[in-house]
Amino acid sequence: MMLQIQNLTKDFGSLRAVDGVSFSVDKGEVLGFLGPNGAGKSTTMKMATGFLSPTSGTASICGHDILNAPLAAKRCIGYLPEGAPAYPDMTPESFLHFIADIRGIARGDRDALIAEVVRKVHIEHVMHQRIETLSKGYKRRVGLAQAILHDPQVLVMDEPTDGLDPNQKHEVRKLIRSMAKEKAIVLSTHILEEVEAVCTRAIIIARGRVLFDGTPEQLTSQGPIDEVFRRITTGDRTAA
Amino acid sequence: MRNIVSIAKRELGGYFSTPVAYVFLIVYLLLANGLTLFITRFYEREQADLLAFFTWHPWVYLFLVPAVTMRLWAEERRQGTIELLFTLPITLAESVVGKFLAAWAFTGIALLLTIPIWITVNVLGKPDNGVILSSYVGSFLMAGAYLAIGSVVSSSTKNQVIAFVVSAVLCLVFVLAGLPGVMDVLDWMPNVVLETLRSFSFLAHFESIQTGVIDLRDITFFLSLIATCLVVNAIVLDMKKAS
């Protein structure tokens, strides 16, 4: 298993944001992480990538425990945090060089590798523009470029298509599908059509708990996907 | 070590990619030189030393250094880049030290740009350059202490204004700690407390270095204050990453 989430739990004060979430993702799988806002999707991803420390439970990435061997685990992950944060006063060019530097990519390989990723996410034209001047779509793609630069085995993306126009969404999904074979991919979304479009598996969480874990087909076989989603997330737990 | 350099390089590059760095450097040079020439009357004193120049440093740093550090961590929080930084394969210590060193190097650059006044005093007279050199070292160490305090404050908020004000006040406490007037007011306190306060005084340690004697105690004071602040900085970040 490339990514294994074991019983992750996170309390913020008296609020239990994530409650015993477990799942694993193997190479070739694209896992869609679904749930209403505030369900615990982002918190789970933040724990799996080592940003937040869990109240209990752990995650292992390519066999490296995120709590005991955080650096080894982080080397195997590409992560696109929610909102695709990037340093606003840098250009994509300098930003990607910084990431390559931190990722320990050999100096000689850097330019070629960056050029390849830049081509993949189509940001050639904005490479010398400050990131703060970029549109939402370009900013998101810079974030994607950062996440896939070191060709990670595990790719975690928090709402990768949020705020993109339909054409951009199509491009990003195409990119995800093209990488699906060699990687274990987890993406969160609240767009239901996205699950059908790119995912091989779907997990629905609400109030911090996993309520459904299966294929998109299993989900759609129970009726129109948004109705199934509503039935599962609004409390009727037997529906899953 | 390599990661510290990468972090520091990015941070320092960030200063110069915005007008912030240039505004800071210009204001710093205007203030440092202006105060020296017009208030402490560098020329009229007719003394071949830079006492009139270094006297101002604790006060100039008081509000310029918090201006450098206010964005150090607060901005990472506000932009959400803190999440990016802490999911990259680097340790917390590396990013804390890297960012601090960048800020320190920046104040070092500002200090280096004051070299014309050193040249001036050498042209006009025969100053004791050993004293001047140790004053520069002292000033740089003191700037580091201000920076470390500002860095801690910046790590605990995402509001730059709060970071600025709180850092300036905290640094002021360290400056005032040794002033005779302040110590007189606190005269009623037990001697132990007064001595402890005095030993934390930036002014006392800086003045001691300015005499030209680089005392290990003064250096240890500034360096251990920096180290302590950076440890606290890391703890604060670790405790409240998300908020």
C-alpha cells in the first residue's frame, strides 16, 4: 500500500473534527474524498501530509510513518494544499526553483524537470510574472506543478479544481488521469461529477466519519449521485 | 544545513523583490546618519570616534527591526504558505533558523551600508578602529536579539500590525531594563530582581561591547537570547500551526 491511513482522529478543543478515519490507497488508484463542507476532508489530508499532528492514529506513506519518519514520508508525497498557497511575490520560475532546491533535485536536472512540469500544467506564458498577479486558474496550476515536480509516488490534492472554469477543470482532470497509472492519488472535492470523471474509488465522509467506501459505480447504482450523497451525509447511515 | 540555506535564500530574495527592503534600507540610513549628524552633532563634537553614531542603534532598531520581522511568520500564516513549508521534507528547526538568518543577514546588509560614516571619521581623524569594529559587532549581535524576539511574536499571529506593535513593546522592555531613570523608579524591588533586570539590559551589554572590549559575557548574552527565542519560536509554531 502506498498510502495507509490508520484510525486518524483529530480534536480541536471539544470538537472532534476527524473521528477514526481509516483507508488505504494503492498505486493506480484515484481516490475521491467527498463530503460536505466541514466534514473533515481537509483536516484528514493535513494530518496525512504531516502538517497537523493527529490526536490519535497515524498515516504511513510508502511505508514511512508520518509521525516517526516525517522527512522520509514527506519526500514521497506531493501535496497541493487547499487554495494552492504560493509565495505571492515570487514568479512561478523562482518558486519552482525553490521547491526543486528544497526537494533536493540535482542542479543539472532542475531546468529540464521544471520545463517538463511547466509544459504539463501549461504555465509557460506566466513563468516570469509575479504569482500574486496570476488568475485563480494559473495559481492553481502553479500549485499543481509544485506538487508533481519531484514525481511523487503519492499525490494528495485538496480541491484541485475548485474555482477553475470548465475548460481548466477538464485540463486538470486530464492531467490527473494521465498520472493515475504510476501513482496513488487522493483528491478531495465537493463536485460530485468529478468523482465519476476521474476517480476509481470514492470515500464519503461527514462529521469526521467515513460513511461510504466503494467505487463510483456502486454510488451511482443507488440512484442519481447527488441524491445518494445527500442520503448518506444527512444522517441516514444505513444508506451506505 | 543545505535546507537552511535554501530557506534563507528564498526569504532574503523575497525582501528584495518588493519595495519593503529598499524602503527599510533608505529609512534606516537616513535615520542612523541623520540622528548622528544633526542630533548628536557628529562634526561639532570634533571627536574621532563613532560614539555619536552607535548611541542611536538601540533606538533605531526599536521600531525598524519589528518592521522586518512582522511579516516573517505572520505572512506565511496569512498566505497559507506555512502549510506548504511544513509539508516539504525539511524540519521545523531548519525553517525557523533559515528565516531568522535571512532577516539577520538583511540587517547585516543595512549595517554594512553605513560604512561611509566609518570612512568619514577615518578621513577626518585617527579613530580607534578596533573600538569601531567591536561596536559594529555589538550592533549586529543586538540586532539579532531584536530580530529573534520579533520572530517569536510574528510566529504567534497572522496579523502584521499586532506583530509589529507587540515586538516593539517587548524590545522596549529589554532596552528600558537598564536605563538609570527606570531603575530608580523600580528601586523598591529586591536587589536580586533589580540585578536580574539590569543583566537583561540591551543597553548595558551594547555599551560594554562599545568600549572596544568584546567580553564573552556580552556575546553569550545576545547569542543565548537569540537561541532561546528561536526555540520558543519553534514551539509556538508547532503548537499553533493550524490557526
